[in-house]
Amino acid sequence: MKKIEKKIMEKWYLEILPEFSVLYDYKNKVTFTDFASAIEKKYGGDKTKHIIFLKNMDSKNLLKPVLDLMKNGYKKVEKKQDEGKEREFVAETMRRIYKQGLTTISGGNISFRNSDGFIFLTASQTDKSCIKAEQIIIFDQNYKNLTPDLKPSMESSMHLKIYKNRADISAIIHSHPIYTSTFSILKQKINTAITGEAAYILGEIAEINYALMGTEELADLCCKELQTKNIGIMRNHGAITLGKTLTEAFDRMEVLEFTAKINFNLLLANSEYSQLNDNQIKEILKLKNGII
Ligand SMILES: [Zn+2]
């Protein structure tokens, strides 16, 4: 991409409303005047207030309409206000995960999908203890990286494939917490029937077979095992949690690690312990499902 194209693309919000993409087809079948008058009809005559969304356009097609708009006095489109907030929230959550001891400075990656379908993902090779908003990658709804200067996390494919598969979730956290990672190596499951919190928050945990980190194979395994479950232990690697919000995914990761630590202590204690019985678990699930 030429420098000028790149500069323009960075400044303009890359989305076009479908009715305009049809009308102004960028092959000069429709004049710019027709295009502009359609925009004015929809948004009124004040050019300074127009917001033109340019969507799904490759750079070659994008350049001309953007230049035409600029020449004709249209203001550049500002990025959505909340986009910065979303990047900041993802960065803040990543720093919180590190501070909580749930991952190392180089390990782990997290993402969030907003209501427009944009995905915000931590960049590769960043210090997770002090990651900043500008180190969060933005993907559009077609998984195109709108921040090409940032290198996506090595597990970006895992995040994107899960989002494609799970319309019901909006946040993914992958990290390497010490006790959960210990159980990813031990040939023993984490028992969640030990406290109400573990049974309520964790429920059934998916077991994800080993595959080399950063590979499509690992991404596919995670997708396969997390079709309905929201928590997975990745063999000889770490953990992954999904949620409707980043806070929910964070809560699941923290409770998972907390429960793994209790399980490990129980192993060390090497003594009898009381486990929640079937009726007690059923009662917790009823509470969870709002039945009682
Ligand atoms: Zn990892």
C-alpha cells in the first residue's frame, strides 16, 4: 500500500453503509454528486456533521471516494469515541490479569468483541504488566486488521475462530496461571464439586488436547471443545475462558485458578475431604438457572 493511501486509511473510519456502497459503486457509473446528494438526503446539508462510513473496501477502491469527499469539503470521520475506551479496557484487563499473578509478562492474550462486531486483541511481544491501549489491535467484522502496524498475538487465530463459532460470547482470556497450568500437566482433573463458588462459576471444564502454540491446529481444537463450554484447560499449556463480558471471562479465569490451587492443596494434604454431593450440586445449579 502506498504511503498516502495508508495515511488516509488510518484517518478514515473504514465502513460504508450498504445503501451508499451500492449507489456509489466506485466504478464511475454514478457520479460523486449523486453520491453526495444521497448522503445529504440522509444526514442533512451540513457537511461538517456528516459521518460517512467506508466499509469493506480495499485500499484501491477506497482512495478515490475518500479524496472526492475531502475535496468537496467533507470532514474526515473521527474514530468512534468508545473505540478508545474499548482498547483501554482490554489493556487494563490484561494488566489486571498480570497483577493478579494469572500470567507472565510475555504469556497470555485477551480480546473483546463490541456490539458492532469489532474485535480488540492484545498485540504480540508486549509486556503484559504495562500494556497500553495503543498496543491493542482492532479487527473489523471481516477480521481485517485495522491497525497494521501492530503484530497480532500468536494466538489471534484461536480468538478469531472462537468468535466465529460462538455468537453468544464477547470476550476471551487465554493465560498461563500456575496452578491451572499444573493441572494441565498432571493427569488429574480439577474437582469443582468442592465449593459453591467453583460449582456455580466453573461447572464443566473442557479438556483441550495438546497442539503447538500459535498453530491452526490448536485454534481448531479450542473451537471444537468450546462449542458450548466456556472454560478450557489446554494440555501442557494453560487455560482459556470465554464470557459475555471481559469481567465474566476474568471471573472465570480467577475462580478456575483459585479452585486449582485448592485442589493442589488437597493433594498436598493427602487427607480425606468432604465433597459436595449430587443434591447439593443440583441445588447450586438450580440457583444458577434461577429456578430457586
Ligand atoms: Zn499460551
